Amino acid sequence: MNDQTSPAFKGRVEDIRFVSGHGQFTADIVPENALHAVFFRSPVAAGMITSLDCSAAKAAAGVVAVLTAADAVADGVANMVWTGGPVREDGGVTVDSPRPLLSGAEIRHLGEPVTMIIATSRQAAADAAELIDLQIEAADDVALSVENMLDGPLVWPGTTDNIASLHRQGNRDEVDAILATSAHVSYFEFDISKITACTIEMRNAIGFIDENGKSCVTTSAQSPYQLHGELAQLFGISTDEVRVISPDVGGSFGMKGALYREDALVVWASRRLQKPVFWAADRGESFLSDEHARAVSGTASLGLDKDGNFTALWVDAHIDAGAYLSRRTKGLLNNMGGVAGQYKTPAIATQMSFFFTNTMQTSPYRGFGRPEATYVIERLIDQAARETGRDALALRQQNLVSSDAMPYQTALTFLYDCGDFPRIVAAAAKNADYAGFPERQKDSESRGLLRGIGIANPIEVAGGPLKQVRKDIARITVRPDGQIVITPGLMSVGQGHETALARMASSRLGVDMDDIIYQQGDTDLLPSGRGSGGSAATVIGGAAVHVALNEFVAAGKSIAAGVLGCEIDHVAFDAGLFSNPSNMTQKPMSWTDIAAHSNATGGLSVLGEFLPPDVTYPNGCHICEVEIDPTTGKVSFADYVVVEDVGTVLNADLVEGQMHGGIAQGIGQALGEILKFDETGQLISGSFMDYQIPIAADFPNFRVSTIAVPTKINPLGAKGVGEAGTVGALAATMNAVVDAMASAGVQAFEMPATPHRVWQALQEAR
């Protein structure tokens, strides 16, 4: 699916180096003189450290240092920068929950780092870690879920319960009154699994002091400027004294969006030892030390009048925050508006309770809050359709916000600027042959299989955070040799921005793709940058590049006017050449000529920026069709159809790729991914032997198409695509699975839809 409006598609330019083994990831650029760090982590989920003896480890061969919490305290870096901001709108007691760099007293989750062993090799550090004598008085009871946290063991002292933060939106009294008089109310108990990102490149970091004396870290991260500011604050130095470098990144998905303890610790160690220090997680360590995600459960109620019109919606969500509350944990606050969906529900209210548990803290993962919100409303609609004998598609269609109602203020925070929801849904239903499903279902039944169809109409907020939109910047430079350098504030971590922005520059500046140099991920290159996250890269970062390109051409015209001896307005620019149409005897000026006459060292350079007036709202319709073998519980895909409105499509091939990846991650969670703990807090799904990550053979041939309703929020008309696939896939897949199981008498079923759990539910229904 090529973009006919851009240069002929020849593949992503970055893929050449990736598939040929020439990528430059953090582990590829470790200095030869680097020391190696290994962390000794807590083997229990909760308890008090009673003794810690590191003497044998310090004396081991190759060991340079063994650092503990006492060392961090002595150096004034005891805790990470805390951003929790707890609120209790129910009047309850709040408690601060700062996260120590190294745990020296109380253990609050499995895998907390207790000591940092630094040696001349990774093996020497790992061997020394075996010699550490740690004694922990394990807690008698461990807080592992939000189900009994009101009266369970306290993760943090100083409060009466484990509620870390509680927030309310909407008018609960109004919603209750409407639900009480509604013709029908569907009540839904949801449980969205706790999962982890499983990036192909595990987290790693190199701390070092550069030639200018800056405290530096090279790390696999998606938002280097976020780390830049946090490191400066942590060490009490100016941002001019800090440098963060993110080279090629093998996946991030939100999980790599902020400073981790390990990043801070290698920088601290390098400052302390005045040598580079390198750490890299293996997969098992990643399961323990990467921040977790989702973990939202609760109840919801949707009211309908006698004609099937939605009347009111109430959602009570319990979010597992993990052991430490942070700003990153509370992303659902800005995204809960998604429970309004694409529907004109008159009244909506929600309560979000974030609970402490003795587990790794939760943070963003692709969609972060958007898939959860969509899941609640879309599962509820399917349930309401079954309970009232209505068709699931028709019930949605009659409640959709119409295009002529735009802009539309929902009953819960979101203000949709544009969209044509009915058109999108109708197109998806046609592409999926929704009307022909009963015949296909009969065919499946004749073969002893259960067939189900699931719909989800996702909408998400992109380019935010909501009501806190931030600008992005970009620099465009022409070097003396005529090559164009693009330096964006966004970060490409697999999405293909290197290709997309090069295409944009090639088209606007009239130069070949081969003459464009893309550079990113170094905080010395720009004064700031948004990085990657929240589907903002194109809608804000790409818009900043668009602005910079236009200003760059204008600057080129100004230089050309001086050389050609005419007014700026008389300078023509076409195919990379500046000319004076009124004097055709003059030789047109190329970008090389512009650089030569710019009187600037290194060539002409322009910095552009873009601050959107508001967020955007990508939306779509996902229709998933599955078959289930009742003898094994195995779920197989018959079809998966998507129609998305991501605004103006700049690169159709990249949009389709982003949709494929996002859908795969939503399906992966629906069918198997889950972090499971035993009663003592031990992780029992901490490897790919137990954590069911999907493979390519598990997926159908996704049929993706787009219908663009361009936004006016940015000059590109783009709405964002990075998270759209996941936002719809989780709900659509589970709706299809539950629809198939309902035909066999299963009344309620929640993820993950593993073969054993599906088979067991079918057996119980019999």
C-alpha cells in the first residue's frame, strides 16, 4: 500500500542498516574501557533488610566497587525524582512514595535493586553478586492485587489503606439518577491483565563523563529530553552539564519513556569512579525491572432507554499502581475520556482509584489508558446487545455521534474536533461482510467449531497530554556540500520517522532522498524535544519539521534575493533551485550555493517549532472474526478488518505497518499475555516459557484501510496512528471470543483467552 503523493516507495531507509547488521544500538557502542555493572536484586516482594554483607563481593577478582543505599545517601542521591502527586478526592489520607535508587531498608517489590556490583567484566560482576549475603525478614502478607487492598497489608505506612490516589470525573449523582430510571442497565465486571512491553532490545545504559565534563548516559530510550531534565534535577546540576544519547532503539512502546533507576545508577557510578559504566538487562531481569502496564479492573454500568439509546454510563476503575506512584502511573486520568467512545451518551461519571501493591510500578504501554477505556465501553455495548436482543452493530450505529454534530463535546472531558464515525463504521461493516456472518457461523458449526464476531469503535486522544499540550521543535540545515540535515525533537524508535521525514524534506526542498541526513536522540543537538509517545510524533514533531522546512525555504529565498539582486517575493523556488524569473540569464542557485552564501559556519540552519492549540482524536472501527475449537479451547482468526481515520495519510505504507504492530500487541494481551504472581509475590510468568507472547503465525492477514477526515489542529491534517491499532484490538478480539463462547452458553469471560481457560469455561457452561 504505497503513498502515491510521496516519492516512489523503496522501503524504509533505516531498514537497510538494520537488516544488514549495521544498526547502532546502545550495546554496540560500549567503550573498550567501560566497567560492567550487575545488580543484586531482592528475592522477595516485601520485607525489611536486617543485614547486608558485601565484604566478600568487594574482595572478588575484577571487582572495582560494590555500591549500596548507604553510598547513595552519602552522595546525596538517595531517591529518584518523585512525581507522584497523590490526590484523594474521597477525603482519604495520602502518602508520598519516593523510589530509592538502591533499597537499603524496606523492600516493596520483587527485584528491587539492593546493591550495584561494578567490575572489569560482566562475568566478574555476576560472580561477585553470588557472594553477597543479604538477610531479609520477609513480610507475613503481601499486597498483590487491588481486590482486597482496603483492608490488606499496607505497602506504605502512614495511611489507613493502599489507595495511592483517587480521582473522580463527571456527576455521579446525575448518572445514578438516570440509570435508576433507564429501561435497561447492563452491568459489567472487567479485569484487564497486568502485562509488560517485551521490547526486542532489552533496556541498557552506559554512564560516562564526556570530553567536556558532562555527565552522560547512552541508553535505549524513546524520550531523551525527559531523561535529560530528570538527571539534572537528581544530581542538582544544570541541564548544560548533562547529555543523554539515544542511538537506535529496538522498541519502546512507552515503557522506555522516562528515567529508570538503572539509568541513574550508571551515571552516578561513572561520576563516582570517573570511568564509563555499562549495564544491560537480560530477559529475566527485564521481567522484574521493566515497569509493568495495564492492570485495570472494576465495574461499569451502561443505561439504555426502551429504544436502545444510551442514557448514562458509570465506571469504577481500580488501577494497580505497583509499589511506587509516579506521574507516569496515572496516565488513565488523561485518557479515561475514551469511555465516551464514539457515542452520544448524555451523562458519564467515573472514579479512578490507584492502589499500591507489592509489585513493580505500572507505567505507559502502547495506548496507555486508551485501550482500557475503549475496552470498557465496547465490551459493555456487546453485553447490552445480547441482554436486550439487539444486533451489536446496529446498537452502535444508532448511538454514534454524527458528522454534522462536530465539534462534539462528550459528557466526559473530550471535545472531538472532527470525524465521520458513521461512515467509518459502515465501511468496516461492508469490508468485513458483517451481514454474511450468520452463514459463516453455520459453516463453522457444521465443522464442530464456534464462531464469533467482535466490533470495537475506538477513539483516542493523541498529541497530548489532554489540556497540557506541549510544543516540539526541529532544525533543518544545509551543509556546504549541499546535503540536508534534519534534526527533529521527536524520536524514531521503530515507527519509520527517519523515512517519513526524509520523504517530507525531499518533496519540499526538491532534493534526492540520498542527499538527506537524519539525526536524532542526542540532547546536545537541540534545546528540547518531545521524543516519542502519545501518538504525538507526527502530529506535533512532524508538524514542527513541516514548519521548519517552510521557514528554511523562506531563509533560502532571502539569501537568493541578495545574490540575484531582486526582492524576496520575486524569487522562485522549484525542484531545489532558486531563481529570478524576471532575469533568466542568471544561473539558478542550488542549496549548495545557498549554503556558500549563508555566511554561517556549517551552512544555513533554521530552527522551527510547533505548538498545537489542542489534541487530536484518531478513530476507527475494528471487526474481528474468530473460530474456537471447543475440544481444545484454541482461538483461531478467520478475519480482521480495520477502517481508521488517522487524518491525512502522509505515508500509507508506514500507517499500515503501525496498525499491524499495534493490533498484534492488543491481540497478544487478549489471548495470553499476563504477569502472574503467587501468594508470596514471586513472578511465575517471568520468561517466554510462561509468558505467552504471540508469534506471526498466530495472526490473520489484517485488512487495513483508511478514510481521512483531516484535522485543522496541525498543518499536516494528521491525527496520529502509533497507538490506534492497540486501542481497538484488545476490545474487538475479546468481543469476538466472548461472542463465540456465548453461543455455547458461557455467560461471562475475561482475558486472557488461553486455550486452557477457554476450554475450562466451555466445560463449565456444559
